[in-house]
Amino acid sequence: MSEKEKKVGFVTMGDVQAPAKEAPPIGVGMIGYAFMGKAHTNAYIDMPIFFYPPPARPRLVAVAGRTRDKVAEAARRYGYQKYYIDWKELVKDKDVQLVDIGTPNDEHHDQAIAAVEHGKNVLCEKPLARTANEAKEMLDAAERAKVRHMVAFNYRFVPAIVQAKKLIQQGTIGKLLQFRAVYLQEWIMDPNFPLVWRLRKDIAGSGALGDLGAHVLDLARYLMGDITDVSGLTKTFITERPLPEDATKRGKVDVDDAFIALLKFQNGAIGSVEASRFAAGRKNFQRLEIHGTEGTINFNLERLNELELYVRNDPPDMLGFRDISVTEAVHPYWDKWWPHGHIIGWEHTFIHEVHHLIDCIVNEKDISPEGASFRDGWKVNLIMDKILESATTGRWTSVQ
């Protein structure tokens, strides 16, 4: 560094030393670069800024996709050092220690198994697989490889959800009695909306059930405990749609547009969950209610920084739902963010998720119970399979 640079405060990379607590960087290989590729990449970039010093810094090594021009542009846009048009080359890359899978559901199985067999840690988008059988094979392969494996159930990392878990565990609402959740969107209501991959069973596995229901089923397990029995109902409102490649032709929709399920929990509680992509006016509406013998907890994703709490033993002249702003330094993750009252958003859940994963990799911690391991992902897939089975038979089905 020149004397002039020193006087005006210039620094070079040689002058900047990593904190002693910080492990060597972890090379990230991203398979898929669209919606989730963007969300996850943003998290890898921002995590070390807020969780400082980080357990290790993510290093954006490579991104993979089918179309050369698009994946090359994604690499430039996001800052990956290189790109592949064959994901099999990415999972073999010696500079990659963590493979992030954000592809359609039918690709998760082969990509995750190939990654763990090459000794890579894996973060896989939800649902883990199309079926429980596929998910179990992924779980078995990951456990054999002794790598860290995680499913991207990012709503586990909403501060208000973690606070709800804390309130439940400390007995604030007493013995758990009932769980109810809805997850509602409207984006496929137009009959001329094309037959995209999310509407095809061979690719997606299921419809609203796997796309939206997987999230609330995972939250049901995270907050309430294991589910033992289910009763399901599904409905497809539009059975044929234009083909994406030729709008003059139509193809069959063979997944659910909406589902409703009743649940029995191992602890004796009961529950209901539902999801729909035909809820007019709902963009990304998720609401949970947890009832206990001593109170109730409510959460609304559209008010992500808040939690509603009712406690039965409050003084009679103060009874009512209190609206807790989960933005104080005492709340989960909040010491990493802004002054109190300065809210965070949806994208920050991925930053929390990525921090947890990298911390578990570096410090050899278990992904669960804070995060969702492949075992948690398999259990959600199993519950979804049983809901579909129940919807066909019209009977309660045991989740074993």
C-alpha cells in the first residue's frame, strides 16, 4: 500500500484478516438459478454481513442450468465464479463443499444422491421429493455419506415462529390442544394459465399439497410434534390446460388445486391444514393458530414481524389478544438486525436458514430440531402421501 493510500484510508485484501473464529470459506454450488436460486444466493451473500463473524463465509463457486446463455447470465448476475450446463459436473467440482438444489421436484432425488455420494453437504428445496419412497432413498444416502443435509423449510426461521416455539416449550399456553393452518394463493385461477411443471404429477408429485401444504405440515410438526393419523380431501378445479409449448393443445392437470386435511398428533392434540392455489385475492397468505389449555398463539405471514398471544390467566380487566412486535433484541435472531421496530422481510428467513446450515457444517452440529433435515423432509413427504391415500379411500390413514 502506498503512503497516499494509507493517508486516505485505503485497504487492500492483504490488509484484511478474517476473525480468528471464522473457518475457511465453504464453496457453494447452486443447481438452478431462478426464483429459489435468487433467494438462496442473496442469503449466501448477505449472511456474513449480519452474522459476523460468520461460522464460515460462503464462496459462490458455480451455478448449473440447462440453457447456456441463461446460466452464464445468472453466473454474472449473482457472482458465481463459473457455470455448468450439466449439474453432474457441478457435484463433482472439488471446489464445491455445499450443493444447493433449487430445481423442479422430479430432479431432487438424483441430484441430492449424486451430491452426497461425492461428499457434498446438501440444501434441497421443498418438498424434499415427489414421494416418501424417493425422500427415504435421499435420506439413506445422506446418512451413509455422513454429510449435513437440510430441507429449505424457511418458515422455521421466521423470528415470530421461533418465538412461538419458545412460548409453547415454556408452557405459556399450557397443554397443546389444537393446531390449524391455511396457506392460500390465487396464481393459477385463469383457465388459460398453461400446464406448467407444478401442475404435472410426474414432475411435481402433487399440487397445492406439495407446493404450499408441505410448509404448513412441516410447521405443524415443528410446533406441535409428530403426526400419527390423517384424513384428506383434494380437489382439482380445472382439469385441462394449454400446453406451454403449444397453446392450441391442452393437457391434463393431474394434481390437486386445493386440499384439506385433518390431523391427529402423537401428544393427543388435533389439527387441520389446508392449502389452495384458487383463493381469489390471496397472494401468499399463511395463517397459523395454536390453541392450548392456557392460551392461544396466532401467526400471519403477511404480518411476519408480529405474533398474537392470548393468555387465560391475565387479569380479567386485561384479557384479550396482545400483538407482540417480534423486533426486540431479546427475540430470535434480532441481535443481528436493526434497532427495535425496524422490520425484516421474507428474504431474511433464508439468511437465517443459511447461517444455521453453515454453522452446523462447520461445527458438526445436528440440523434438527431448529432446521429441517432430510429426515424431517421425508416425514413431511410421508404425511403428504398418506393425505393423498386418504383422499382416494375416504378413510383415516395411519402415518407410520
